[in-house]
Amino acid sequence: MPQIVITGASGVLGSAVYNAFQSYGKESVIGLAHSRPASHLIQLDLLDGDRVEDLVNRLSIGDGDWIIHCAAERRPDIAEKDTQRCLNLNVSVPANLARLSALRRFTIIHISTDYVFDGTSPPYSPNDETNPLQFYGRTKRDGERAGLRTAGSKFIVIRVPILYGPTPSNADTAVNILLDVVQDQSGKKYTMDHFAIRYPTNVLDIAGFLVRLRDLGRPLPSIIHYSAGEPFTKYEMCLVFARILGFPHEHILPQVKPPQGIAPSFVIQEIAHCLLRMFEDETPRPFNTQLNVVETEQLFDGSGLESLGWNGFEEWWAKHLRAREVL
């Protein structure tokens, strides 16, 4: 039976991917985890290259199998505080997986980010030039390059934007944490970015897309973009949550101007060259890294399968919070 191996299977995206392929039911599904192990997952430190190779050999992962690589350091602010660990996770690990792919002929589905772009000219197509603004984005770009440039490897990059979805803790994603901001009625004031454009995308939608991609049975390009289509600033996401929960939001103040007093005329011409400083940390973010998904949709032409199939942001959250009896 073909095998699907998911790294980071205890994380927000990895657990959604693991569950989606378990429900798919056509293949053997193996989940790997390190920091949050569970009884149904194999505990493995991906930084231990020898143990990774031993596992690949022991499971006989080979031609026709997929390793979906969800594990990464995904927090830009943490990446800049522990640069060596971030380099190891985001560059060295995919490089080692690509080396093993070349030896064993399995396919790597490598989850990457829209932050490999600088935001100067959205929407970005898969083959557009990358130019990340911060250390995190550079490590993700370098991880892509390490895999794609490994001779003989079957390495496919899937870029996705900011994520949300079911999580053990709201702190697990930069979107879910905004629920805590909205619900904090203690009198504390928050300054929330109302300048940078985001395209929040549900991990359940990405997981379903990967199942359909597997089911497609067609040759895949080396870089694929997946994204929901609704633009929001973080402040606008907070307004959505306030509306759903019925909470006041006067304690959340919109940051509507670009930093450092940049003139509007400059913003119009050079907006994405700004290094945005978000309210929660001092790590620079790009203005708008919207991913162009036209080529992704074209992959499914004539297949009879849904292509992107993403949930509306407010609609999903209203249903999800109602099911959790938050409302």
C-alpha cells in the first residue's frame, strides 16, 4: 500500500493533513512529531539526520510514496531570536529530505510560505522572483532552494499564506490569537495593524487540497501556490471576531499608517518596501504577498475534482465558534 508520511503531525497544519489523509483511507498514513508527541504518532527529531534516514529505510519509503513536510519554525519573531535552530529546521532538514528523496525516489511535498516574497508586486506567480524581507522568509526560501536544487530529488514546494483553523490553543496561530485580543475586556488597549494585507487560509482547506492533489494522479509542477481569496488586515479580522462574538472592540486601535512617517505618495509607489512592525513583535513583514493561484486551478482542469475549495473566513469562524459553544 502506498504511504503518506507527515512531518510535524502534531502541529496545526500537520494534524489537519494527517486527519485528512486518514479519512481519505486509500493509503497508509504515518505521522511524525517531536515536541508534542502523541500515541498515534512516531516521535522523531528531524534534526537527527541519521535517525531520519534509518526511519525512511525501515519504513521502506520509496517510489510512489509522499513525505508531506509540515514541520518548520514558522514564527518570524522566534526565528530571529534563535537563528541557528531556525536554519537547522527550515534549511538543513528539507535539504536532508531531498537527499533521501534522490536516493529512495519518494516525493517530498514541502510546505513553504508567501513570506519568500517582498510584497512589491502582488499577486505572485510560482516562478516570480523571491526576495524575503526578514530572516524567517530567507530560511524558507533557502529551504526551497536546497530541495529544488538537489539532483535527482522529487521535491515539490507548496506555498501558503497566514494560517488559521482548529488549534489546542489560540496562541498556535497568528490569526487564532486575535480571538484572545477581542475577548480581553480588561481595559487593556491593543494597537492592531490595519495596513498590511493578509489572505488567511484554513488548515482544513489546505489538507483537503493536498488529498485532492494526491488523487489527481498527474505530473505536478515544482512550485504550487494555495491560498484563500479574501483579503483582510489584522484589524479587520478582529472586527470579524467582534461581530461574531458580540463583543465591543473599542480597546483595539487600528494602525492605519505605514511606519516611520512615510508619505502617502511614497506608499503608493513603493509600498511594499516598507518593513512593517506588527503589534506583537518587532519583526518586519511585507505589505501584500498575495499568491496567484491561477496555475493551481488549471492543474485540475478536466479532472472532475474541486481545485481550491476554500472556506469563507467569517462563515467558517461563525460555525466553528458556535460548535465550540463560544457564542
